[in-house]
Amino acid sequence: MKQHRYEQIAKDLGERITSGKIPVGDSLPTEAQLCKQYRVSRYTAREALRQLRAAGLILRRPRTGTTVASATTRTAFNLPISSAADLFRYASDTRFIIEGRERIKAHADDLAVLKCRRGQEWIKLSGIRRRPSVATPICLITVYLNIALAGLEKRIPRSAGAIYPLVEKELGVRIAWIGQRIEAVPLAAPEAKRLRCKAGGCGLRVRRHYYDANDRLLEVSDSLHAAERFAYEMRLRRD
């Protein structure tokens, strides 16, 4: 899969940092300087720096600029969220590897996720989400689609990005709002094994419910992360 320009820049800068060409404590070029050096937009330069920050290689502070914090990347995945667009970018930059596709009649554990009546039909996709070229999963994930989308599950490729734009296109509607719940849960041994982490540790369960303007639930995603490797970062603007 072709890399985005900001990924190429992040890789180039990351290799210079990890090789010691840019030592820990040194300042990185400013966004404006990166724009000129790589001939890219301010947005692209900012995204490249965001990736380096998520990898633990740099620190960015207001008025003091960007400095190299470490020559070693960390395995944690940091997800900055300030809008639905950030969720879309995260889903587009990572891959949902679909391992199972089925139609279900909601019961047992599915009811707790879907909050629907018993026996209601849904499409269920399950697998893992990971970064390109990184074997360790970001999370185990299950996606439920409204039965009105029947047939769409057959056309989604095995390695997919974001699902909800496909939902919008299929039904000709727009996702109006997204509900999100994050909670700490214990990791069972089979889950820990698949996430490549220690059994008995803590996990982060993230559930998102996607609704249209009429409050019709179109999609639900249920993701389970190893807590030691995943962090949310949110920016809340004061009105």
C-alpha cells in the first residue's frame, strides 16, 4: 500500500533520530521549515510531527518548539481525538484485517454491545486492526452493521480502512453523530495471546455507536486494546 507523504516524512525524520543523526535534546525543524524542505503543506508537516510524537521520539511544547525526546520508538499507539475526522484518519491510516463475516440474530454478549432487542438481525465482521507493516495488533475489533446494509459485507475487502464511509455511500445518508464509551476491562488469556501481551493484564474496551440524523443506529464498533500499548489523547475546546 502506498504511503502518505506525511508517513514518508515521519519515516525519514524517525530514521535520522534513531540513528543519532539528530541527537536527543536537539531541536527539530519548524513546521514552516519542513514545508520548505519537503515541499509539502503545513497540514502534511504537522501530521508527520504528530506521528513522531505518537512514537515517543519528540516532544512538542508551545513557544519552545519541537525537541528530540528519545532515540527509541515506543510500541504504544497514541490516538489524538478532537473530531470525527480524527477517527476517520485513524481508521484510514490503519487496517482492519477481517477474519470473519456472518449474519447474526443478536443474543448474549451481542445484546450488551448493540442495545437492541433479542433476535434482531445484524451483520457481524470480526478481526484485528493494525498499522501497515506492523505485526502486533492495535486491537481486536468487531464491527456490527445494520441489516439494511445486507450485501455490503461481501464487497468490503479483507484489508479495509474506515467502514463508516462505506455505510454512508451504501445508504446515501450521513453519519450525524457518534457515541463513544471507553472502559477498563481484564484481558482473558485468549485475548491477551492474540494481542501479544501478558495474560491477566488490563485492557481498554472502546465502543462506538454511529447514528444517522434520525437516530437510527447504522454501525457499532467494539475494540479491545492492550492498555499498556494504547492511549487516547483528547483536546476539548472551551466555549
